[in-house]
Amino acid sequence: MNARELVASCLDNPLMLDRIGDAEEFHTAGINSGEVIRIALRCEEEVGRPLDDDELALAGTLQGIDRLLAKEVG
């Protein structure tokens, strides 16, 4: 699973993801706090453990989530 797929599965309106750049912060892109929490929880499911503070910060952008997921694979 890549970051766009992961985030799309957490959004009330997945089509809004088309307007979000890879490095754009979710909180400034119009993603609400409940969706941000779902994204973080989904990231934890993907990596199989709780995220630490630095990883939670990464989970605020598509680019960061891709890095987080790649770190777990590699």
C-alpha cells in the first residue's frame, strides 16, 4: 500500500486527495482532525506498532507516510 491509497481509505471524501501535493501538510490542506487521527491509526496498523513522536510528525504529509512505510519495508 502506498501513502495515497492509505490516506484515501481514511478520508470522508477521498476525491479531495487529488488536490493535495505530496509535501503539503494535511492540516492546511483541509483534512479534518478526525481524518488525521484515522490516518495515524492506519499508519500504525501498516507498520504493526505504535508510532513514535517523530513518526507521527511524518504522518502529516503524503511524502512522510511514504517514507514511514518504506522504512518498515526496508
